[in-house]
Amino acid sequence: AQTVTQSQPEMSVQEAETVTLSCTYDTSESDYYLFWYKQPPSRQMILVIRQEAYKQQNATENRFSVNFQKAAKSFSLKISDSQLGDAAMYFCASENGNKLVFGAGTILRVKS
Amino acid sequence: DSGVTQTPKHLITATGQRVTLRCSPRSGDLSVYWYQQSLDQGLQFLIHYYNGEERAKGNILERFSAQQFPDLHSELNLSSLELGDSALYFCASSVGGTAGVKTQYFGPGTRLLVL
């Protein structure tokens, strides 16, 4: 079965600093998508960034970027210039056919 | 706002009862997915419909069923409810089925509390 592992249950970052959230996954597919979703206290699931596995270039969305290492099956999220509004649970997910498989999540705390 | 709507936002019911959760996908999306988020199981895929047809099933209990209607909205029916069914139920939608854009956009969720 496809699995996604987020080894950091909780992370903290100082406002304006940079933080990296880790994610590893296991898949037998050659073409797939990877995602990071943010879940703030409202519990809404918000798409942060996505990566298509066949693209070698790492995806970037404003302050959010990924480090995608296909051979290592690693997909980390870097948040630059952290803001108080970035505080949330972050989920890594891999697309497996018709479904998303999620990791357990990482709680990100932002200190002012 | 993702464009995916879910009703109701909150639902409190008793064990043994039946409830229906409703989802309207983003305009133009043909795929609807249902997920359950609970404290002990995390986020789990339940079922996927594409243009009215069931495409994939995940860890969905036999007491649960879903359908997608011709106008593409979907309903998730939960019956013979147990305490352990208390969870946040998400609906998500995407453009494609097995091909095409795979990005899923999530609704705000329905919080179900079974007492």
C-alpha cells in the first residue's frame, strides 16, 4: 500500500525565518502528483503547492517551495519569511490513482 | 474559498441514526471524493465518483454509501451510526477522473458528532 510519512509531529519557527517540513513517500507509480495542504484552526484544507513527478524543476508558490528528490522519494516543503498566518497543520499527500494518501501531519507554530 | 460547498457544517446525532452529508463540487469539476478525518485514523479516503459513476473505494464501511447525481452534486449517507463515526467529513473535487488534472480542492467539511 502507498504510504506517506511525515516524521516531524511538530515544528516551530520564528517569524520572518525559514522552516522546512519533511515528507517521504512510497509509490510504485512512475507518474504521480505530490501535494502539500495546510489546515489552519478553521479545519479547512487549503492547497499550498503541488509537484508533478515527471517535472524535474521544483515547484514554487510565492514564499512556499518544495525540494523534490524523486529517487529518494522525498518531498519537503520550505516556507520562507514565515508569517503568523502560516501557523497550521501541514499535510503531505501523494496522488495514487483516484485518491490522495496523506501523511499524519506536522503542526507548525510561528513565534512572534 | 475553494468553490466546493458542503452542508451541513455541523451535525449532532445519536447512535443508531442515519445522516446525509451533501457536497457540491467546483463548477466544471466532474470528480467528487469523500474523506474522513478522525483523531485516531487521520485523513482517510472513502470513495470517488466521476461523472455519476463510482470509480474507487477506500476504507468505507458497509454502513456508509454515496452517490453522485446528474447535476454532479454528491451525497454521503451514514447509517447505524456509532460513536466512532464522529469525525470531520470532507468532500473534494477535481476536473479529471483517472486522467487529467489531479489537484483536489476541498470543501469546508461537515463535523459529525455522534452521541
